[in-house]
Amino acid sequence: MSGRDDGLLQDIEGAARVRLGHSDLTVRPIGLGCMGMSQFYGPADDGQSVATLQAALDLGVDFLDTSDIYGAADVNLGAQIRGFGHNEQLIGQALVGRRDEVVLATKFSARLSEDGKDVVIDGRPEYVIAACEASLLRLRTDVIDLYYCHRIDPKVPVEETIGAMARLIEQGKVRAIGLSEASADQLRRAHRVHPLTALQSEYSLWERSVEPEILPTCRQLGITFVPFSPLGRSSLTGAVHHGATFAAGDFRASNPRFAPENLAKNLMPVEALKVLAESKGCRPGQLALAWLLAQPFDIVPIPGTKRIAYVEQNLAATNVGLSQDEIAYIGSIFSPERIVGGRYAPVHAAHVAGGG
């Protein structure tokens, strides 16, 4: 199915596993993004979210992704704020007695301003330490497997932030470190201070801006790439239709790609994806994930969902085989120039809200 055989291992059950770069951590090829359980995509029920997390573990999901800001970063959306650290607390609750079943990733650097009305980025070494201690408590764990800097603080040299993160490894509080939404130059600078295990950024058929420079840099440095929003914020599943509207508090209501004048154009290639998926006996979202897994890079996508059925669907994408011709065809119908509208509205581009 995939052209990226290097880095793939086999676990005791025979399922393919991926070693996360510059670490001893291994995971199955598709993880679970947990952000939507706390914010951005409409109402969420904590009980249902915990049940989904536990069912995901039963299904074999062993890579969970969260951030300390999830639950508080919707200050610009007009939605009910669940609270800073809400998502980490949910995961901590769900993992009671099962912590050793997962590779647990969380992030820091996005925090609320002193007045609680905005999101600010803080990469100061002293904040790195304080944020980690707080996350450990919320997650009910002694160690974070993969600790990301969620966004790089423009006021602090990335080398200083990474230096503090490396000290967390020395102290046994973190096993591996990574960055989110970094440039190629920032990756190289950070990697010189301490080897990076992963870079998390948006990547899907709908968003391919990482292909020219970021992905090749990751491959050169041996850094695993972790795509968030690999299903184009549900657009690639076939669930979003022309003329769709989104409730207040849903990130997509203010996202340029979902604006009425752009959405119709952006959904045109999804129709072709649906036709191919039907011919192969799978769902369009599964085909979109299979296309990602077939790329010649070390990639572990983390599709997010609040529902058990969608966890099952996403995991089944590993069983979708693609020929080289199909890989090329899918890539061509989603050529970047066909997707119109920015990734973020200005208010979200300036802050972490709406990110991975």
C-alpha cells in the first residue's frame, strides 16, 4: 500500500507500526486527535468523549494527541469555554489504569492572556517547565511520551525553548520532543540543539503546503511528520455539502475555505474522491487517509473525532490498498491550485486557535 517501508515495524499481533523519529516510541499508523472533544466542532459530551477514548484503546489506537490549551482556545469563536486543560483532564480520566497502552502526546506554549480574553504564545524556558508540570498533573501521569511546542514564540529564540524541553528529557518527565507548525529553518535550528522526534502540522488532500520544503526537511533530519486535520476538517469524508452552514462556536463557520463562495469549488474534487471510493468499496475519508499513508515520508496522521464509529472507520483506512496510478490520480484531482481560501481567518492565523 505504501512506499514508506523504512521505519515500519511489526508488533506482536502482526500489525504494522511506525517508529517515531529519534526515539524508542512506536505507534500504529493512525492515531487519534482529541481536540474536538473539548472545542471547535460543536458541542461535546464529556461522558461520550471518555467512552470514545476507552473504546479507541480497545480497538488498538495507541497514539493520543492533545494540548493544554484545548478547551480554552475558543475565546475568539464565541463558544462556551470548557477551561484551560480540559482536554488533558478528559484523557487523564480515560487512561486511569491504562496509561501504558498508549503513546501520549501533548503540547504547550499557547496560553490565555492575563485577562483571559486572548491566546498568547509563551516559549520562555521557565514557562516550558511550569507548563509541563501542570500537564503531568492533569494527565495523571509521571511522564509525557511526546511533548510539542505548540507554536514557536517569536520573542524567544527557538534554541532556548528547545533547550528547556531537552532538560525535561534529562529529568525523566518527557521521553521525546517535537514542534508544531514550524518552518524548515526553525526545524533545523531546533534539531541542532536536541534531536526532534516529530513535527505536527496540517496536511491533507485539501492542504498540501508542507510538500515543497517541510516534508523533505523532516525526511532529511529523520523527523516523523504528524498531520493534523488529515480529513480536511471533515470535508474529505463526504459529510460536508455545498451550502452547508455551521453553528456559532464551530471553527468552520469563520474559516475561509468553508465560506459559501469557496466551499462549492473546494468540494468539486471531493465528488471525484467519492466516486473512486465507491468503486473500491471504501469511504472517501478512508481513501484520503490511505493516500496520506502512501506518501514516501514517515507519516502518522491523527484524525480527530468524538464518535466511536468514526474511530473504527479511520483505523480501517490501513486496509485500503492503492496502486501508483491511483495515488497519482488522487493527488492530481486535489492539486493545490484547486483549493481556494486561506487555512485560517486572520484572528486564528494570529493565534493558536483552530490549530492542531
